[in-house]
Amino acid sequence: MSGADISVQLYSVRDALAADLPGTLRRIADLGFGNVELYGFADQVDQYRAGLADAGLVAPSAHARLVLADDVDPVLDAAVELGVRTLIDPMVPEERWTTRADIESTATRLNEIAARAADRGLVIGYHNHWWELATSIEGRPALEVLAAALDPGLVLEVDTYWAEVGGVDAAELLARLGERVTHLHVKDGPVTRDTKAQLPAGQGVVPVAEILAAAPDATRVIEFDDYDGDMFAGLAASLEYVRGLA
């Protein structure tokens, strides 16, 4: 039995947030979520502070560009203001994963940021897409090369769907990475790059139950990159499925 937390990446409802941030947060809460994962929050701190409080939500994790940011201090400060505990870089572009030197440069930058974030009580992490798994360095997936170069205090948020798209068995990846993984992105579908084809958890070909069992303590963050259906209904179906596995 897993007692892991469940959350939702608000990128899933980006269009609704742009139209009505407080109303969208209330709809998320009405689905049964208590936690959310923020994105694009640094210039909307006041709106999110009020909206989260009004909806009874908390944001223990968030996404923000870090490695390629000119100045990370504003986003670190914004995260602290909103009660974020784990701040995750959502993407370093594909072209920066082709050599060990490039990957180790990314790790060095993340390590530097993590040292600054620790003074604010923040943990820094990285979130993958498919290319960090599809690319190998000396026979090892690039994401694992990154993990080996990170300081012990940094974490990974494994997007389990994109890991599978990248050609790596997500459950086996989680077993290898172990406690370094504190968060998972949970999604389902046909395991292609066609984001519109993504489906609620349990409705595609991804072995979601097996994957979650491989990281029983990691926070389950439900997400759709896109969905050819009602997004809120899709999130509700995913939440019901993931809760049923607990």
C-alpha cells in the first residue's frame, strides 16, 4: 500500500488558468486534489497566493526554468513566497544532451543553483522528456549520466510517459535511480510523441500500476501535455485510477 502524495501539474489546465486563474484552481480542488504543481508562477505570485488559499490548495512543488535562466533569484524567491518546497527545471533542450561534457555542464549549473536554493529551504530537481532517455552516453541513458553528476541533495522528477517514449522501461529506470526520484509525472496513452493522443491513467498501454509500484513513496503528479477531450474529466479519471492503486 502506498501512502504517496498525489498532485496535478497545472500546465495541464494552462488555457483555463489563462482565462480564469481563481476559478480554475477551485475546479481543481473540486475534483479532489489538495496539491498542485505550479508552472509559470514567478510573475503571478499575488494571484496564486490568493487563488491557492481560496481553493484550499497547496503547491509543494513547481516547475521553473533554471539552468538556462539569466537570474534564478526572482524565481527562487517567488517559490518560497508560495510555499514551494521542491523547484524543478522542466526542460533542458535536446541538443544539450548529446555529449558527456554538455550533461556534466548542466549538472554543474544545477548544483550551483541548488546551493543557493538550500539557503531558502528549497530542494532543486530536474524533469525529463524523451530525449534524455533516447540519447545514450557510453551505453547509459543520458538522464542517468546526469543523475550521477548531481550533488546528493538534488532530486529527479521522472516523467514516466516520456521515459517510455524514449525507449526505456520506466519501472526499471525508477529501480535504478532509487531514492533520487521524489516525484513522478503520471500519464498514459499510446507511447508516442503525439501529445493529443494522451489518455487518462489506466486507459493506455503504459504499465502505470507497475511503474508506480517501483517508486512507492514518490509524489504522483498527474499531467496531460495535451488531451483530445475534456481536460477536467481526464484529470478526474486519472485521479480516480491512481487513488485506486494506493
